[in-house]
Amino acid sequence: MTKAPKISFEFFPPKDIEACFSLFETLQVLGDMVPEFVSVTYGAGGTTRELTHDAVALLHRKYGWNVAAHLTCVNATREETLAIAKGYKDAGVNEIVALRGDPPKGQGKFTPAEGGFANSAELIAALKATGDFKIRVGAYPDPHPDAVDANSDITWLKQKFEAGADSAITQFFFDPNTFFRFRDRCAKEGITGTIIPGILPITSWKGVQKFAAACGTPVPARYAEEFEASEDHQALAIELCTGLCEALIAEGVEDLHFYTLNRPTLTKAVCANLEVI
Ligand code: FAD
């Protein structure tokens, strides 16, 4: 039998009362699990600065989980960004998912804030220099919309590891071969750091198509046929996600990072199928 994978979860910080209940319910469902770490996103454009801080502090304090706080370069000077990191440290958080971030809505292209970090590698290097954090970064098995050529996601990831990243978490994907090809190309480029596949259980078939298009992630054609034919989308989503995870584990993947979207049912069911629980 293959070894059970190490798992981790991504959560959103809640923006309103309804979202607070979603996170609370998510924690009710997943709170008894023992993830390697959990991570909390940082709203696009820095919009959840305080909420992310408060959520990571609470998760660390209340659940004793290893928490990774996301942090981006958007809309903040270097000093402001590093002050946010210091706030994480003071709250007992010693992991950061360090990202460049997407441009604020309406701005097509990422432009550094005045006095801000110009890119993710600069942020990673500055965080590394503090000596306070384990640093995780993003990786893109399907081309990132900003990739200038077929290799730039790999060469840039290498620069992020050289700047001080300890591990990478990938954007979600649905075809395991996409990950295997990416992993092979990274190895060929000399990247030796851990690359953790990001797994998105499909909680909404309609929603995921929009989300995937925005991220540049292809959805296999057979998914459309299967969701169209299915009367139980939840059962199908669990089956597809379990199949993806099993294919990854069969090829030696040891860690899986679940994008829970604060909707934990599918994540919990897939973990049960993988005998992680
Ligand atoms: P980078 O890796 O820095 O850049 C993305 C790609 O652009 C690179 O692979 C490369 O092809 C190209 N590129 C960028 N800069 C250069 C350069 N200087 N030289 C050459 N090529 C370059 N967004 C949020 O707002 N909040 C979050 O909490 C959040 N969490 C995320 C978590 C994960 C695991 C992932 C994968 C993404 C997350 N995002 C989040 C989305 C992320 O902010 C966007 O994908 C953003 O556009 C890129 O950020 P990055 O740090 O991954 O980019």
C-alpha cells in the first residue's frame, strides 16, 4: 500500500459575518485533522491585511497548527510589507507564503508600489534576511498569464528558490501529467526544493470554469461531459479529486495542499478516501 500523503489546507480570512460562519464551519469539519500546515490567503491588493493577521494568529493560538500567512508585494512599501511580516512573527507565525500578487482590479499589469518590492524574488530575499520565517512560494505547472516564454515559470521559480524559498506550492491543475512534466522540467533546471501540488476540489462546476479560465488552467474536456451527465456533482467531484490525488501519490508525491475555499466537505471526503484521516 502507498504511504498516506502529508496534507495542508488553504483558508480565506472572513470578510463579513457570513464568511465568519463559513470559516467556523470549515474548522468544525477539519479542526480534528493534523495537517503539516495551514495557510491563510491575503486578499487581492492587500485588502485583507488585518483580517489575514487576525486569522493566522487565531488559528495558531486555538488549533496549535503550523500556520503560513500569505503576503504579497501589492499596494505597500517595503517597510509596510516587512512590518506586516513582523506582525505575523509577533503572533507566533513562522511561515510565510511569499507572493508578488495580482495587480489591483482594473490594472492590467503588475506595477510595483512606490517604494515597494518589485517582484516576488525581492520579497523572498528580504524575508529570508530576517531569519524569522520558513518561506513558501507559488509555482505554475500551467503557464502563468505573465510568463514571457515557455520556460519562464521554471527559470523564475529557480530564482525564487535561490532568493531563499524553502518550498513551493503549485497553482491548481486537473491533469496529473501536467504536474509530472513540470516536476521533471524543474529537476532538469536544477531545482531541488519541494514542490507541493495545489489541489482544488470542485465545489462548484460553474465557478471552477470561470476561476480556471482566469488562472490559465485548462480543464480536461472529459470533465465537462462528466459534470453534464452527472446528477450528483458532489460525488463526481470527490471521485475526480481522489483520482487526481491517487495518481500523484502513485508517482511519489508526498505532500498535497488543498484549496478548501472555506468549503470543507469535499476536502474532508477526499482525505478520507486517501486514508489520511
Ligand atoms: P511570480 O512567481 O513572481 O510570477 C508569476 C510568473 O510571472 C512567473 O512564473 C514568471 O513566468 C513571470 N514573472 C514574474 N516576475 C518575473 C520576473 N521578474 N522575471 C521573469 N519572469 C517573471 N494572490 C493573492 O493576491 N493573495 C494570495 O493569498 C494568493 N495566494 C496564492 C497562493 C498560491 C499557492 C499561488 C500559486 C498563488 C496565489 N496567489 C495569491 C495568486 C498570485 O498572487 C498570482 O498568481 C500572481 O499573479 C503571481 O504571484 P507569484 O508570487 O506566484 O508570482
